[in-house]
Amino acid sequence: MNASTDAARRRRLFFAVGWSVVVLGIAVPPLVVGPAFVRSGAMLVPGLMAVFGPATLLEAVIARPKSVRVAGGTARARSWTGERQVNLHDLATVRAWEGMARGAQPVFVSLVDRSAGRMILRVDDQVRHLIADAVRRHGAGYVSLWATELLGLKPTRWYVAGARILALSLAVLALLAGGMLVAAALAQR
């Protein structure tokens, strides 16, 4: 059994347990309390669980910034679920997005190579330029629109940054409302 098979197994197990905890955190409180749950302020708990659960699971697979090493066309990094390796000369998919934070906005890049190596990185300017150079020189099967702009492969339009923040805010609100609605429906049973 090789390292990538072990990493895939760890990732699947981690997400199975993680999603189970998120679903239980949303479903169990209203089922235990019953109809009184809807009238209480505790309705916010399942909504927050619906927002922060997936965010925590995503954070778990993002490579630690200090562990990222790029040498010889191969990027290696370590995340909670194990070591990752991606061939930058053989990229199949490149996606990127910005997070919301005080000060500088963190940029995340998701890389998948043609041999199914996967990695999500929180990148600084140096790693961002290395990835952009690899995409320019060797190409990639698919590069998302946000990745082309965040990696500097094409100029960013003036309205794109606002649209990214609006989309992220709407996704958070949708998860919060969805978690609360599911909890309310379960409490009425």
C-alpha cells in the first residue's frame, strides 16, 4: 500500500466522521428538546454548526503554510489528513478563492494533477508566483476564472473582488438559514 492510498483512506475516514459530527450537531438538539426548541434562542446553534462545520472540515485539508515545499516541479505539503504531493508540470485543475480576514485577504489555491494528486494551499506571494509560472509554462486542463485573476494570469476586473465577498457572504447566510430551518423542521416532528 503506497502513501497516496493511505492518504486517500485517511481523508475519507476524516470526512465521514467530520460530516457525521456536523449532521448530528444540527439534528440532535431539536430532536431532543422538541417543539420548545423552535421558540428558544438555541435555534442559532444548528445554524452556526451548519456554517462552522464545513469551514472546519475545509481548514483540516488545507496544507499548513510552513510545510509547503516546491522543488523540481513537485509541490509537497502536509495537512491534518496527511502529506500531499502534486506535480506542477502536469496539472489537471487549478482553482483559487479568497478568504475573509482582517488585513490581507488569504488566498487559497486548489491543485489537482493528472495522477489524482490533490492539494489545497494557503499561498503567499512566492508560492502564488511559482504556481502561476507552472500554469503559464506547462498549462492545466482547467483553470477557474478566479484562479486566473488571483494568480495574476489575467487582470482583475474592478467589480470581481466585491462579487467574491458578496458570494461568500450569501453562502454563509444560506448555510446559517438552512441549518436553522432544518432544525425547526426536525423540532416539529
